[in-house]
Amino acid sequence: MIPTSTALSQTPSSPAPLPGAPVLEVEDLSVEFRTPKGVVRAVNGISYEVNPGETVAILGESGSGKSVSVQAVMGILDSPPGFVTGGRVLFEGRDLLGASAEEQRAVRGPGISMIFQDALSSLNPVFTVGHQIAEMFRAHQGTSRKEAKEAAIELLDRVRIPAARERVNAYPHQFSGGMRQRVMIAMALALNPKVLIADEPTTALDVTVQAQIMELLKDLQRDTGMGLLLITHDLGVVNEVADRVLVMYAGNVVETGTVDEVFSDPSHPYTEGLMASVPAVEDKGKRLQPIVGTPPDLSRIPPGCSFHPRCPRRVLEGAPPGKNCQDDIPLLLPVGTAGRASACHYRKEVLRARSAGTPA
Amino acid sequence: MGRYVARRLLLTIPVLIGASFLIFAMVYALPGDPIRALAGDRPLSPAVQAALRDEYNLDDPLWLQYAKYVWGLLQLDFGTDFSGREVWDIIERRLPVTAKLALAAVIFEALIGLAAGILAGIRRGSFFDNLVLVTTTLIVSIPVFVLGFVAQYLFGLRIPIFPTSGIRDGWYSYLLPGLVLASLSLAYVARLTRTSLAENLRQDYVRTARAKGLKPSVVIGKHTLRNSLIPVVTFIGADIGALMGGAIVTETIFNIPGLGRAVYDAVLRQEGAVVVGIVTLFVFFYIFFNLVVDILYALLDPRIRYD
């Protein structure tokens, strides 16, 4: 049962007892941007998998590489300057990165689909929403114009847009923000994808609409059994909808596990810092505890653990061999219960300290 | 939309009145005596001179001359030139020639300019992109009359594949002058298309189109191009009016009997009625094509509504 050391360092073993193989597997994916100012290493060998019906959240702050990693999965990375420098993306067991452009294109839509943060700029302003949804059927299934439009109306109805039959001929700018995001979702779900990637689907929306959209996504997921890969920096959203979470920092996965375990007992100081920075009702009037410092410049990632300059638990002097935070890169290794992993030399100590602090 | 068009058309009336008055005043202010210039070396008798002056109202003050001209216009009388030809006849005979030349120019402008701009925009930084940049810079920096004479010399005399002057060869004789007339705008269209396309390729909705699994030809040809063409169409449309006015130089170089050539001759002879009539017509075309552009604009971009 013990995986080889390379696999161990890259792939956290699957925690979910869900039946069947994962629908999407990402192995050791690396992405860099080659700019005139130098190479920016946006994603440095991340691995994860998404099972049917499962919701996996990739959590990280701006510039942590979360969006770039899914754009690479979708094959829509702007290249140049972006290049996938290593790894595999397996969709239903087939490697997409090695596939031809035409094969990749055929997967986008019916296989993996994506919704974006800002629906206003992500929808084409000069075509009606009905046309843009119908385009999915016309491009992938060669459906007739009339049937595709009927299907678009059905979809608008399914994402609960009132008066779908009239609204199908409206343009994106004639919708409110929440309704526009529903249009995006309808478009992404048109061909019943196996995996839906949602890149910050609610960031541009106000709080009540955010909740409606997340609820809609959950309902649709329950109906279709699709895997949902949610990219977000919103801890609340992760807590509410995700089964598993990957915490990203500076292009690396620093911690992974079920949302309950990771959020209640972090085993990485960065996750710990994130949890401490959430305002809680009982802390009213107290100062929030931010993570000091700023995320690193991805063209100059610190040596050793990329988080060490900001880490309150870093060990530099008198560190055991191979565990100096400034020199030795921590691998993503198992910790605690099965399926959990953390990329910290002192993950066990972090976890134990937390567990000891929590009342039993 | 209908109300908007009606309002815009009504607005052209004061513009035309103002423009024609300005042109009228400028011709009036030209130095020299048109009657004496007309006579040339053979002095006319004072009696004949006086009769001509009276016939063309040349002794009236400016405002009265203009008032009499407009009064004529209202009765659809565009006046006559000094040899007694109706200005309306001149326009009727020469407008098709200028229109053909402008049409040839617009076709060149749109086809070559758009094609060059699209290819350069898709492959930014490529050899072709740099070629377009250098060529367009060169064209923009050379005055059109230089370009006209060089083209005439090269392709009319040294390599005689095009006629050097006149319109005796039908459509074929419009090709070279049309290309010269189009050259400057063609360069602008290529540049504008390139920039606009490159900018739109970075838009989020283009990323969405790719995420939808659409063919690259659809992503560019449909989702990117439609948005990129909005500023280009604006430019080409407004340019049609400018091309007709710009035809003065080209028509003179290639000896094409169009409206531009007529204005040139009329200015030399100080024939006020001809100059004012034709130039006011140019102004009208300019306004008209701008209106067409504004209407096209609303058709291309659903976010624009004139209500």
C-alpha cells in the first residue's frame, strides 16, 4: 500500500471512498510564464484528482497559481507567454496534454467545462445569450439552429432565469450580475460535462446572490453527478460546498485533505494563518491576526520552503538534518488521517499543537 | 431609431448652409478678377465686361451674392459656369466618375487593409506583422501626390501595365488611381485592424470561446473579429466622404474627369458657382456617410442604442 517515494511526494492518496475511478487526474503539473523580465514559475508540480459527484476546492490568494493551473487543465492557457513544462492531465484516463489540439477541443464543453469570474466580460457582448448557449450544441453536436435555440431556452429555465423564452434573445448587458452568471452556468452545463471548473464563480457578485449561485451549482451537481472543481479565495464558500480542499501557496499545494479536517485542524502554518485571519463572532472587538508579509514574487520564489519568510513556526538554527526551512524544500507528505497531506517539515508538530489546543 | 435618423438628417441643413457660405466667402476672397482672367490676352470691351459682371452678380456685396445663390438653389438652379454650362450638368456627368474612383478605393482599402491587419494581428511579432508595420509607416509618411506620380511613372511608363491617364479603359483605368487614393487609408485600416484584433484577442470572452471548445477559426473569425471590426467600420465609413474630397489630387494627377478635377479647374478660373456647388456636395456626402456609420455602429454593437 505504500506508494513509491516520487508518487508519495506528489500525489496525496485518495481519501474519498467514492466508487469508480477519478474523472479528472492532474499529476505533477507545472506551468511557467516566459516574460521579457524573466521566467515566472506560476505552478510547480501540483497533483490532484476529482471524482464524479465530488467537489474539490482549490484555495489560495491572488497569484498563488490556482487559476493558471486550471487554465492549463482546460488547454486555454495564453501561450506564449504561458507554457506547461511538465505533468499530465488525465481526463477519464486519457492524457490531454499529449493529445492533439483537435482532441483537446472535443473535450472542452462535453467533457470539461468552465465558468469564469466576471460573466459580463466573459460573455461576448455582441451576441445574444441564446446564441452563445446554442453555439455549444451547434459546434459539438451539429444541432439545427431551431433545436439548439429550444435547448438554450430549456437550459435558461434550468438555471432558474425567469421568462426564459423572452430572455433568450437578450444581450449579456441586459442582465443583472447574478443572472449573467446563471447564463454562464447554463452555457457551461449545456453538454452535460463530466467536470465543471468554476473559477471564482461568485467573487464578482454580492453576498446574497453568491449564496444563490452556489446553491444552484450544488443542485445541478446533484442532478448530473458531475465533478466540481472550485477555484476560490473565499474560505466561507469552501467550507459550505467543498468535500476536499487543496490549499495553494506560491504555485505549490501546501496542504490537502477533507475540508472539515483541514479547516478545524490545519497541519500547515499557512493554513493555520488563513484560519486565524477569519473574523469570528466571539472575537468581536479584537484585532484580526493577519499573516505578516506578502506572497512572494513568483519569478523569485524563496529557497527552501516558499512560505518560510512569513512563517511564525520556521526553524532555521538547530534544525534537524533535511528540515531547515530556509534550505530544504518540504514535500507534500501524509499527515494525520488517511488522505491528508501537508508540505511542511513540521506538519506533525503543527497538527499536534493544534489538536492539543482544542478542547476534546 | 427612425426619430434619431430624422433628427440627424434635419441637422444636416444648418451644416450645409454654414459650409456653403464659408466656401462662397473663400471664393469671393480670392485675389484677382475672374472676368479679366477669363478674357486672357484679348481685352474685352468695358461694355461686355459690365454685362458679364451683371450676369454673375459680381458687383454685389458678398451677402447679396450668397443670398441670390441660395435663392437659385431653392429653385433647383445650381447656377452656371462662365461658359454657360449648368453646374448641375457638370455634377451629373462627373459624379459617377468620382463615385467609381471612390468605390475602387474603398474596396482596396477594405480588402487589403483588413486582410493585412487581421494576419498581422493574429501573428503579432511575426515577419508578416513587421512587414505590415514598416510598409504602412512608409505609406503614411509619403504625401499622396508623390505616391501618385511614382505609381504613374512605375506602372504606367516603366512597366506599362496600367493606363497613365484618363478613363478610356473603363473599370481597368480606375485601378491604379483607386489604389493611390486608397493608400493612406489602407495603411490606417491595416494598423487599426491589427491593434483592435490584438486587443480583442486578450478579452475574457475570447477565452470563454476557447473554453467552449469552438474551432480556432470560429474563435477568431466570429468571436474576436466582430468586436474588432467596430472601430474599423467606423473609420472606413467616415473615410468614404473624405475619399471623395481627397480625389482632387488623384484625379488631377491621373487626369480623371471627375468632380475633384472639376473643382480644381473651377478654383483656377474662380468660378464660384461650380466650386460652391461641388464642395457643398462633398460636405453632404461626408455627413451622409457619417450617419450611415452611426447606424451601422448600432447594428454591430447591441450595447449602442439611439432612443
